[in-house]
Amino acid sequence: MVKIIYIEHDGTTHNVDAQEGHSLMEVAIEQMVPGIDGDCGGACACATCHVFVDDAWLSKTGEKGEMENSMLEFAEGVEANSRLACQIKASAALDGIIVRLPSSQH
């Protein structure tokens, strides 16, 4: 199992275990983490799973694809560490990853 730490905009922390290969969006929905909707079901066709990846983990999540960059244009408060949780797969390399949820998704 891979440990994922979701931090809501108010500081509420959710420590959850994920199976490798599941997206951080899928895990958040399964674990009922507030602030991750995944309206498109993980097809990278919306931005309702926008997260801020902690800087220490950003390089381990891989590069943003063209579609992800396009979808992030519709998200509020995009930062350099913004990602769509549907595009990040849980893996042993990400064990302990910290992602923060924007206040616009509460």
C-alpha cells in the first residue's frame, strides 16, 4: 500500500492507503476526501481534482501532459505545483506524498 496525505484548505489532514496503480483522484473519492470531485471520472476532461503537490514530491509525479495543462487553465488559483490528481498514479516512489486541496474545491 502507498500512503497518501491529503490536506484540505483549512488544514484538515486525511492519511489514506492506496493500492499501486490507482490515481490519487480515485483514492480520494474511494476514501471520501472532501474537495476532490472527479466529475469526469478521471478522463482528464475537467479540473475538479486540482491539487497542489508538495514541492518535495513534485518531480516524482512526472511531467504534465498537454491535456492536463489545458484543463488546469480552467482551475482557480493555479500554481507551479498544480496537478490534476487523476493524472498521478500511486506508486512505491510516491509513498508518503503530500497534496493540498485548493480552497475553491471545498
